[in-house]
Amino acid sequence: MPAPSFPWPPVRASLPWLGFCFWLFLLAACGDPPNNPYPAEDNGKNILYTSFEERPKHLDPARAYSANEYEIIAQIYEPPLQYAYLKRPYQLEPLAAAELPAVSYLDRNGQPLPANAPEEHIGYSVYDIHLRSDVRFQPHPAFAKDEAGHYRYHALSPEQLAQVQTLADLPETGSRALTAEDYLYQIKRLAHPQIHSPIAEMMAGYIVGLKDLSERLAKDFGSRADKSVWFDLRPYALEGVEIVDPHRLKIRLHGKYPQFRFWLAMPFFAPLPWEADAFYAQPGLATKNITLDWYPVGTGAYMMTENNPNRRMMLVKNPHYHEERYPAEGEPEDAARGYLRDAGRKLPFIDRVVFVLEKETIPYWNKFLQGYYDASSLASDNFDQAIQFSGQGNAELTPDMKSRDIRLQTAVATTSMYMGFNMLDPVVGGLGEARAKLRRAISIAVDEEEFIAIFMNGRGIPAQGVLPPGLFGFVKGKDGINPYIYDWAGGEPRRKSIAEAKQLLAEAGYPSGMDARTGKPLVLYLDTVASGPDDKSVLNWYRKQFGKLGIQLVLRTTDYNQFQQKMLNGNAQIFRWGWNADYPDPENFFFLLYGQNAKVGKGGENAANYQNPEFDRLFERMRNLEDGPERFRLIQEMQAVLRRDAPWVFGLHPKTFSLSHAWYQNRKPNLMANNGLKYLRIDGKEREEKRAEWNRPVYWPLPFLALLAVGAVTPAWRVYRRRMRSTAL
Amino acid sequence: MIGYLLRRLLYAFPLLLGINVLTFILFFVVNTPDDMARMHLGQKHVTPESVEKWKRERGYDLPLFWNAKAGGTEKVTGTIFYQKSLGLFLFRFGRSDDGRDIGADIGQRMWPSLAIAVPSLLVGLLVDISVALLLVFFRLTYLEFWGVALCVAAMSVSTLFYIIGGQYLVGKLLQLTPISGYDTGLNAWRFVALPVLIGIVAGVGSGARWYRTLFLEEVEKDYVRTARAKGLPEPRVLFAHVLRNALIPILTGVVVVLPLLFTGSLITESFFAIPGLGSYTIDAINQQDFAIVRSMVFLGSVLYILGLLLTDISYTLVDPRVRLG
């Protein structure tokens, strides 16, 4: 019997290989590095590539409030003010405004007061904002008009709507000049009952008439039969905002609130054209996810042309962007660092910004090393590959990173991470000296330096008080240390010894961690959010820190929701939390311990429920003062009170580490300015050369693998042949 | 058969209702409407009033199952369960808690999931069955021993390892494919190739072993002996006769997962940044978006029931002895 052919099983088994080889052939035919994730036609172009991990929830400037949302909308919307890109300490400068707002004060009868009038006499503050006259909105279908002057797309028919899948399906666009009315419209939107602006409640307490407007809007909106129809806010008057002329508005606030100027640099106060609101409110667009919350309309340096939050978002240069030049002033060392090379050049530099969905850090990091992302943060997975510490303890790039000409930028975040004591708790709370000693003893025992070294790869600095560096009132060096926790030795702060902490603990009534009255060991409870296995080692570390004093720490881990609920109810004893600055003002940190902001009963941000009349008095005096000697003195007094009472273990201020390629320029860390994209510059040619150099496909292992496969199949083939030739008996 | 199908479809309703109730209870045991409101309103300046407003606006201020304060039918209809979950039976997914249309998102995101899942399943099936039949062909030889040992080793390795290893080897060292990403249209093949290849390689160990077991059961049967006695070559015996008779258990495993291909793979989509429905679901769970979670669970349940139905129908096609009635 002739040996049967053995045709198709191995061929089938080889199909994936054949397919793989065919696909490699196709890749090679493309003439582009086959691992390039971007279209070949974009090679060498002036495009910035960055990523997003999860889609932003809101792009509506009245609702957006998180960092990933600001990263996008701050490039599109223009509030009156912005932070100077290069200057430190952070300071405001005009953006859509022609100049910084003039602030005047009125008494309760509306009569003018001098600038130095005592706070208690001030009934109202008036912010007089002059707008630039050369600002225009981006091209957008909401502005398009027909020959008769009617808005072309404000009343789309069902047939037209059926053709629309994205905003790009409406080909005609229009634009118009920015007016003060657009700012007024946006401020009214903060009170819109359906928008749920996170600052609505707070601003209603400041902007005259906003609370009343909010109630009127809620009433009228609630009584509408069809709530999906556009709710035009133009007919509603807002007492506290006066339109003086098309380029000037006055905002009147209750009392004195100097921090309002910082809010004027946030997208909440960006202009919004009524045309956009009317356009997006058309029924049928929302079901296609074409809403104001997803397609912003602004006057900024960039406009959104593609928003597929499931995959990619794209910003391109706004062709109507007003005149703005790269700053010529910064910190003294900025010139040497190359940050002033583009001084005086017209902004923005980059033509297109592409945000690509990237959910995991490992692929992101590898693509950064291949040159497909222009910058990268540092996760713990790749920290050791990128950073090494010098003999002096300074972080520097590894030789591999240096060989790629990668740059490292570090900055201390305006963030405070802390461990708080619930001051309402009978064991750790209260203002008495004994309780303060107990809290100070724990503060000494919890070794933040060790925490930073072990769990943060050295990316942080221990906190000496509430304020992070860079804010007015922060004191560096010997005068700025917390004397209850640190000694100044050898030119640096040195944590006090455990023996001193034990002594404090004994004075607090717990010698060696035992309750002197009952003889029982002191047991404390730490409430914290634990999200994964990595947290276990952190929590064990905390247990050890308390163990140094003989205190037994019981960990009560929970999810963030339950944690928040516990905090609201005041059920936690000790907890871990943190705060990112809204704006660079000390008030934004000290208010976290102001008695009127207590979490329990008042729902405020004072999670420790710390209420000290002495501190509250100082805070009330400090918060509305202009920066100056008086304010500085009050801040130092407040720090002293807090260090003494120790309602927090002042934890740490994180340090951000960021890497970027050499072709990515002008990237100075600015933790306050969110609209920094317009200052950045990409050298597309250099990037292309580097990509070609770093991404040379390696084909030689493929024939080798094929040979290996043949080698593996040979014995099978031999067995097969033998079996087919053998007889049954 | 039509009567059978109708009966099965009617059975599906109480089943789906039960799944809906279960999802609802599980979700609200873990999250309260207050939690959801806080999650959506952000972490700063969230007042109790704004939480109440958010709940009222989205209908989460109602009781969960029974509205004792309401009268008449509103005791049932004026509840979160009625208002949020029952519309699903009409495939009205509604809007997510952040305002996006869920139906539109599902329509958009199912294609990338399918682009990965369909080739992975089809080519994977082909490879698994071929390897399994080869193992059976070489049974009682050292090739079978080492083949099975390799399969056991391959199935013991975590999928995550295959993904990270594959990305490292093919995307980073050899630089033959993009490490991650996605594109639409024909350009998608550049991004799909690596996850599909990894999906096939990662599944071949367990798949081949499972099919080998099925085939080994068949090769001892009388009809196989008869086929061999007729003088048919062994490959023909295996690939024509044994394979055909082993189709029923194969179909049980394969057809039932066909509809579920829409729902995507969580880990693969996450690591390759594929914007499919797997990552959509996990994002919704992380963001406590009940509207999306209930929609995806409902969709998954419907597709699973559909898969079971298709399996039953496919039995009649491959085995004439099976009659549905």
C-alpha cells in the first residue's frame, strides 16, 4: 500500500505561521517601522502624542474639575486669567482679559470704600474685568449661518440628524467675537439645575444673586414639561454680574474674597456662547453623544476636532487664536535651562495634539522608549530602569536614559498627604495637652523619611506643617521645621528619637503603650482605603511604626465610598488622606483645619474635625489679607498652633518625576497652569530620526524559528512514516 | 422545533429578570446612591445638598424596590429598580451616569472586541483541534507524552505572562508590531495581529488537551475500528470520522461562546488599549456607573442565553438523531 500523503494537518497547524509571515511581508512592504502605532502620513509632522488612561467624565467647563479633564479643556476654554508659565512663585496674568481685574470695595449700602478698608466694613467686592477685543471663538457649526442670517444647524430636521454621526458631519462652520455676555452666560450655567457644577454651592455664597438665580432656575426648569428642550438662560438676570460694554464686565461678591482671582483662572469662569448651548440642546444629538460635555467650544489655543473617548481625542490649532507670545521672563535660571529660547514667538507651536487611549503603564513605557510618546511619568515598574541616586542622594537618570538623551524634570507638588486624628474621638482627640502629647508621640514614631524611601522611591519630602513648598508663608530651613517632631542638626532636620516619643507617650498617660489607669495596652484604629495587595505592606509598615511605641494598631481597611461615609459620620479614629491645591494660596490648605469646615455636622473638608478658637481666629484674619508681612506673621502663628496641637501627622509632599525626549522642548513643570500645551514645542524631524534609529525590526529570528519548527516536526514525520508503513501484524 | 425555541425564549424572561434583580442587589449592596453621587460629583466641594440634587436629577432618590409612600401601582413603578432596570427588556439602555448614550457606545465598542475575539476563536479552534488530533495520532509514543507535557506547561502559565511576554518579544525586542493601540478600518490589522497571536498561543495548551480527551474517547469506538479495518489511512480516520463524531461536545463549548465574543476580553483589551466592551465594563465598575454595569450584565446574559439556544440548534445540524421538541 502506498504511503498516504500527509497533506493537511501540518499545513493547518502551520496556518498561523503562514499568516504571520504574510503579515510580516505586508509590514515590511509599508516601508515604515512596523511597530509604529501611528499612520505613516503623520511621520515628521508637528504632532504631540500623549495618552489618557480613562475617558474624562466631563468636558463641560461648568462641570469638569479633575486633572484629566483640565488637561484637555484648559487648552480650549479661556478664563479671564492664567498662571504665568515660567514665573515662580506662581502668579496670575491676563489671558482673555486685557489686564488683571481691578478690585474695588463697597460698604453694605453700596458706597465705595478705600482699598485698605477694614474687612468688617466691606459689604461687597467688585471685580472689574476688561476683555481683549481680538478674541474669537473657534470655528464651529453652532455659529454657521445661512444666507438669510439664520443659524444653519440650530433646528436640524430628523433627516439631517440621521446623517450626523459626529460633529464633522456638519460641514459648515462659523465664528464670532468673544463678548462679556459669554462670561455672564457661563456664570449663570453654574447655577443650572441640570449641570450640577461642583462649585455652584460655594459660588452661590459669594457671587451676589447667584443663589437667588439658582432657585429661580430650579423652579422654572422643574415646571417644564419637556426638560430636553433648550433652557435659555439669557432672559434670567444675575444681580451680581454687570455687563458694562461688550468687552467689560463687573462681578460683585459678598464681602471680601481675594481668592476669587484664582477662580478666575479656572475653566469654571471661561466664556460659553449661547449658540453652542442652543445647538447641542437639539433632541437627537445627545443620543449620538454629541453634547457640550463632549465637544467643547472655546476661544483657546486649541480646538477639539475628534472626540472618541473610547479610543482617541484630538486637538488642533485654533485658526482664530488671538495674539499671544511665548514669555520672555521667568526664573533667573530659566535662560540657562533653555526655557527662554522661544521668547517672543507666537503661540502655539504644536499643530496637533493626539490623546491616545493607553490603560497600562508597561506598554506606555515601552512606547515612550521607542519614541512613540514624547513624555512619560514614572511608575514603580520602571523607576529603577530610569532613575538612580547619586552619592549625595540626588535622583539622576541611568546611563541608558542618558544615552537616549532623555530629560528628567522634578517638582514638589502643591499637595499634602497626611494622617489625621479625629479630634472628636475620646482617645486621640481633644485639645488637652495630654492628648496633644499622644499625637505628637505618634507623629515622631511614624517615620515619613522611611516611608518615602521604601514606598515612594524617594519621590517626596517630609512635611513640616500644612503648607507645601512654593506657597506664600512656607519657610525653608531651620525656621521652618516642626520643632515638636524634628531637631535641627548638621544643617538639616533630624527626626526626634523614639525615646523622646516614648517619654511623650508616658506623659500622655500611656507608659510603654499601656494605659496607666487601666493597665491595658493602648489600641488605636487606622481607617484607610486599601485597594490592592500592594497596600498590605504599607499597612504593615504603619503597624510597625505604632509598634515602636508599644501601641497596637488595628487596621480597618475599606473602599473609598465607605471610607467617605465613615468620615462624614465621624466614625474614624485615625485616617490617611491628602489634599491637592485648587490654587496657590495658603488659605486653600489652612481651611482644611478651620472649625467651620468640620466634616462632621457641616460636611466640610476639615476631616480631622479640628476646632480650635485660637486657630479659627487667626485663620479668619489671614484668609482675606493680601500677601505681605502681616499675613506671613499670621501664617507662622497658625503653623505653630497646629504643630503644637498636632491634629495631623504632617506626612509628606509628593515629588513628581517626569521624563521627556530631547525633541520635546519648553517643558517646565508648572503645577498650577493647566493650559501649558501652547508653550510646548516638538522637533518633528529629530523625533523621526530617533524613531528610525530606535525601531529597526529584527527579522532574523523568524527563519530561525521556522527551522526550529521544522526540527520539531521531523521526529513526528518520521513516526508518521513508520506508522503508515507498518503492517497490522 | 419552533415550539421548542418559543418555549426556551419564554423561559429566558424569568431568567433575565432574576439576573437583573441579582445584579441590582449586588450593586446596591456594595454602593449606595450617595456613593455614586460622590463618585460622579468629584472629591472636592461636594456638599450634602449637591449629593441630594444629583440623586434627584437621576432618579436615585427613590426607594430601591418598594415605594411605601406612593400609592397604587407607583409603589412598584416609583422605585429605582423599576425605572432603571426594566427598560432593558426593550433594549433601552439609556444614558450612563455621566450622560453618554450607552447604546451608541456599545455599538461603537463591540467592533474592536469582535476584531480580536473572532480571529482568536476561529484560528485558535483550528490550531487546537489540529494539535489535539496530532496528539491522538501519535498516542502511546514519546511525541504524545512530550506534547501533553508541553500543553500542561502552556496552560499553567498565566495569560498576563503571555501578553507581557508577547509585547516584549514581538513589539519591543523584534519591533515587528505596535506594542498597543488600535485603528479603524483595514489599518486595524496591524494592531490586531499581536493580540490574536497571543490569544491563540495562550489558549493552545488547554484547548488541545480538552479536545484530545474528546478524541481519545471516540477513537476506541467501533466505527473507528471499522474504518481502520476498511483500510482507511489514519489521518482520514481522525480528521474525517473521529472529528465529525466529536463535534457535539466541541460545539457545546464553542457555539455557546460565540455571542459572548461581543463582550470582549478584559485583560487583552486593557493591555493592548483596545477600545472594546471588556474595558468598557471594567471602567464602569470602577466608576460605579450602574447604568452601564446593568446594561452590560443584561447584554451578557441575553447573549449567553442566545448562545445556549444556538448550541441546541447546532446539535440538530451535526447529529441527525437529535430532535428538539
